[in-house]
Amino acid sequence: SGALDCVLNLKGWKYDLKLLEAHKDSMMESDILQFLDSDRKNKLGFVAQEVMEVLPEAVDYDSITDVYAIYYTHLLPILVEAIKEQQAAIEDLKQQIINSGSLKSAEISSTSSGDLDIDQQPTTLFQNAPNPFSEGTKIKYYLEEQVGTGTIFIYDMNGRQLRSNELHHKGSGEISINSGELDAGMYMYTLITDGQVVGTKQMILTK
């Protein structure tokens, strides 16, 4: 599998290290023991056994002591290549959208509803909220009255279309995405009205 698949199969953890019994029973001063106790908490990392399933070359196992060790520096090249793969997929998806119809790029700045008369607000695709999400999320949009057809398409990072929602309501509206409809990962969604791309944004589903 590719580097991006490897990264998506890794799961980060927050954990506390065990305080060695030797430290507990030692004659160390209390302030040193207190430092050791606080320093072992709230660590971030991966579970070696899980990493071994995805990237075995990044994990070392000592069968004598039954201890696993993760070489975090081995993960850096994978992360770099995953970013490259993701960017290539984004560029490919953009090109597919361009090829599927006439593209009229619309860069829309973030504007609060109080700054713009609702009757003059342009057709807009908003960032989904919450994002990232683990249970469900909503994608809000605004369609001008003169818009004929509007559809929100959802793609995976390989450019495959997973879902489409035709928008029949003019003005402000929203669609809901349930986490059960998708696998954990990063996705892109695009609003197309009358054959023209209004905007494309990313959303992340965690489980």
C-alpha cells in the first residue's frame, strides 16, 4: 500500500508511562520522585504492536526482554511521502472537476452574515462543522435565487465520487453527513451550480 494508506492506518495515543517499582522504593528525595512521576504522564505516541502491523521496519522487538521499540525517525519519510500523495490526489481531483465541466473559480472570503445583505450574498460553500468529526457533521451552503441546479459532491482523496446531494432549497441550507456512511479518513466536498464549481473544501472523519 502507499504511504498515505500507511499513515491513515496509524493511530496516535495519549498515555502515561509506568513509574518503575525501583523508583518507588528508592531513597530518592521527594522532589525528584515528584518530577519523575509528573514527567511520565501525558505522553503522545504510537503502540508498537500496531505500528508493526503497518510498518514493521520501524519497530524493533527484543524477544529476551519482551520489549518493543519504535524508531520514530523511520516514520518521517513515510509522512513526507504521504503528504506528497495527498497533494497529488488533490491536484488530480481538481483537474477532474475542471474536465467535467466549465470551471469558474470563485474565491470567497470569509464574511460574517452581518457584513453582507442576505439578498446580495453570493452562492457560497461553507466549511463543515464540526471538523474533524467522529459522529456527524453539517455542510452549510447558500444558493442565490437565480441558481438553476446545485449539487454537493463528496470525493475520497483518490478522486472517487462517494456521494452526491442535489440542493433544492434556495438561500441558506445544509446537508448532514453521518459518520456511519464513511470510513475514517480525509475527504473533499465540492459545490457545483449550473455546471460551475463554486468551491471545494476538505473534511476529516476520525473514529
